[in-house]
Amino acid sequence: MVDKCKKYDKLIGLYSMKYTYIKIIISLCAALCLSRADIAYPIDITPVKYRIAETKATEEPTTQPITKKEDLDKKPSPEQEPDKVLVLKKADVSRIGAKSSYEEFAGLRFAKYFTVAQRVEIYQEARPIDSYILDAKAIRYLGQNGRIRVWDTPAHYRSQITPLFTRAYGTQFTLDNPDDPSGQVAQLRYTLDYREIYREYHPKWPHLLWSHWDQHEVMLIHGTQIPGINWYYTVNLGYRYSTITEKNTDLTPTNSGYQNKHTYLVNLAIAPSPQLEWFGQFEYFKSKRPRSTFPYSPDHVFWRTELRMKSKDLKTSFIPSFSYSKDYYWPFRDTFQKYEVSARIGHDFNEKLSISSQLDYVLSLRDEPDNNAPDYGTTPRPIKDSAAYMGFNNKASYNIWNDFYLQGGFDFAAGLNMSDFDNWGTFLGIEYYKPGILRANFGWNTNYYYNIEDFLNSVEFRVFIFM
């Protein structure tokens, strides 16, 4: 996560450890006893499409020849009709190959109209280069005895290279009609998400050890065929309420160690054919700190679009995408903007081997006309910082046995206006994927920041049940 770099917007608060452990135990029990997994943060669901059941060439036809006139007037039985199944898909950056999405399944249906889902994720990750660059520039202005701080040596930059550690647990309930005769998707989902994020702002704000998030999300999903043109669409309308508390913060009147967010989500996807689909996403949230001494309430706007194209045999995909976000730190005039452009190519060589490559360009802009650091007096010292980098990520997946997949990868990222955090990385992992039942991932990442001679190792563990 890129630091938005307004110190008042960085303090986000926490509950007691006792309460934390109780919730972790409840979530793990739900994962083992109820189960079905899903992501609780913004769900990227792509178009609905019809999947016609195929008959192998070696199989005998299931229908008998029609020899009587009265048989011609009979309607085919359900067994004789093609099996049309509406399939929801969810994009996942970890998906390797021509398929950029995992299929959605009904989950564990404990009643006719209700399903339950569960996911558990524990992972570390390196922050993107633009985040490191902006932090390195911002730390200089935080002040040291009212003066600009010296922060320009490899030792300083090495202190920034620490993994972002996240523990996340989520439970999802879905209301739908599995026997809907209209052949469309209509679902109402409620997701309870709980997560803890450690050392999110280290070393810029070293006293912020970890933050605790409680999120409640309601999402309406509808997908069907557009009459007359045989295109398929999916639309998601969602609302998420988040409370964020923080441990070991300086509880100043401005920060108060607590905030809440009201987030509104809209996703739309349209698929003219299995080879082509367009996806668009919009997100807006208003953040408030009700315990602060003045009405500090930043706004965030985000939108993203991508075009998913596949070859005729569906074995090769090309996905260009663009996203833009802007944060307004009201009542200040400070803003943060981020542009991301990427192009992803995936290919399935056969049923066992798949590869993916992605090229990224990222530009982050921070504008603080109201800044008064380092002495925090009455004289403003406007700041305009930027960070840009390009990254190249490559991954491969090989089905080694039954539902087990060995995964590996290599990536490289280089800053365009500051090279100290340039790095290359490797990835090695294993995935168990049983569609509709279980998906589990375990992986190890290594990044080497060669200009400051520093290594960063991180691990990830994710479990999705009945997904």
C-alpha cells in the first residue's frame, strides 16, 4: 500500500489483544466447520457466460433417433437439452496462465437459499517501489528538532525494507435461488472481514505497530444475457462499513486512534463473446475520525478498466488495464494521486503447464500545499513529490500430480526517478486447487535490493474452502 503521506491520515487504531484472539479462534472454527472461502475486500467479478456441456467424441449419443411423427412434436427432455450453467468468475492476480479468473461456486449450502463461505490468509509482502520512494522523501520533512532530517544513505533506506504482514479472516453468507428458472444470476452477499496489518508505516511512523480492521460488506450481484444481442453482463453494487483502530499510537486530538470508512462499490462487466470481455470498477469512500477535535474526513476515489481478450482456442490471453485513484485530505488542500498501467499475457501450453507475464508502469504524485513541517509552525512549506517505477513479473505453474501445482516466478522492478530501491525477486510456491472444494496456496518470496545491498524474504499462506 502506498503511503498517502498525510500524517493525520496515517493513524488508524486497534482493539485489545484479548478480543483479537477470541475473534481469531471464532474465525478458524468457522473455517473448519462451516467453510467456503472468498475475498472480503473489493470483489472483482467478471462477466457471466454460458458454458455448454460438451460430449466426448468417443461417447455414444444420449438421444434416440426419431422415427415417428408424434415424436417430432415432443419437446426434448431436460436430459436431452444442452446443460447451460451460469458461471461467475473472480479475477485474481495470482492466477497463472490464459485464465485470469477463478470460477465462483455455490459454496456450502446449509439451507435452500443460503450458502456460507470462509477464507483464511496469513502473508507477508514487500511494498511497491513508489511507496518506498515517497516515504524516503517524506521522512526528511518530518523534522528533527525543527530541522530537515538527513535521510539519504543506504543505511537509512535499508531500514525501510521490512515486510508488510497481514492476517485476514473472512466469513461470507450468500442469499440466492439455485432453482431460478430465468437462467440468470441474482445474489445478495454479506461478508464479515477481520484483519490485522503490522508495520504498515515503518519507519516513517515507527510507533504505529499494527492496525485492526473490522469490515461489513453487503453486495448485490446480478448477471444475465442482454436480450437481442446475446451479450452477457454482470453488475455488482456494494457497500462496506469499516472501523479501523490502532495500537501504540500517540493519541493526539487529531488522530484519536480510531476512524471509520463508508465505501461504495460498483463493478460492471460485459462479454460479447468468450474471447472478449470488458471490465470496469468504481470505488468511493469517505473516511471519518469522529473522536478528533475537528472535522477531518478524507475522501478517496478509484476507478479501473481493463479489456480481456483471448485467442480463438482460449489458450492465450492479453489483458491491458488502466487505473486511477485520488485522495483528498479535507479540510486540507493536500492530495495524493496514483496512475497504474499494465499489460498481462497468459498462455496455457497444455493441461499441465501455464505461464503469465505482466508489465507495469506506476506513477504516484503527492501534493501538500498546506505542509508546515519540519517545525510545524505557521509558515507553510508546500511539498510536491513524485515516484514512478516500472515492473516486470513472470510466473509459471505446472500440474505435478492430481490437483497439486508447482509454481515459480521471477520479477524485476526499477524506479524511474530514484534507483535506490530497484530490486529483483524470485517466487516459489505450491497450490492445491480442487474446484468448488478447496484452494490452498503456500509460497516463499525473495527480493534483493541490489543498490543498497539488502534482502527481503516473505511467506504467504492462503486457504479458500468450498470455492
